[in-house]
Amino acid sequence: MCGVGANKDQVNGWFYLVASISIYSYITFWLLVLPFIEKDFHVIHSLFPPAEYAIKTMVVVGIFVLTIASTFMGIVMLRSHAATVEAQKSSSTARKRT
């Protein structure tokens, strides 16, 4: 069960986990904490763009993710339907032969 690819999968899993936690933490701090910090504290505010970009970015990313998910589901449904039609055709031709 623990083959050669298992270590690579674990490394990929840890990478995705750390990346997602980092992005989530950055955006959470950007939107929920930064508005309560004074603008005079330039060190923190210089690390983040304006909050309007956060909303626009999340909308664009959300539309992109929904588009990819919908396209994937559509392709799976079309392939499943094509396989069903093909199975029905082969089943009906087998019945005609007997």
C-alpha cells in the first residue's frame, strides 16, 4: 500500500495544505483585521492592497472555480450518456441476432 508514489502524494498534500492555510490566513487578516489597524501604521498597510481588490479577486476566482466545476460535470455527464447509448445499441443488436 505504501508504494513509491505514496511519498510524492504526501509531499503534494502537505504543500496544498500549507498553501491553502497561508492564503486563507492572508485574506482573513486582510479583510477582518486590517480595517481596525490605524492607517498610520504603514508597515502593515503596505503589505496589502486596498480591500476592494479582495472582493473583486474572490468574485473572479469563484466564477473561475464554478466554470471549471460545471465544465467537468458536463463532460462527465456527456461521456456517461454516450456510454449508456452505446451499451443500449450493442444490447439491442445482440438481441436481434438471437
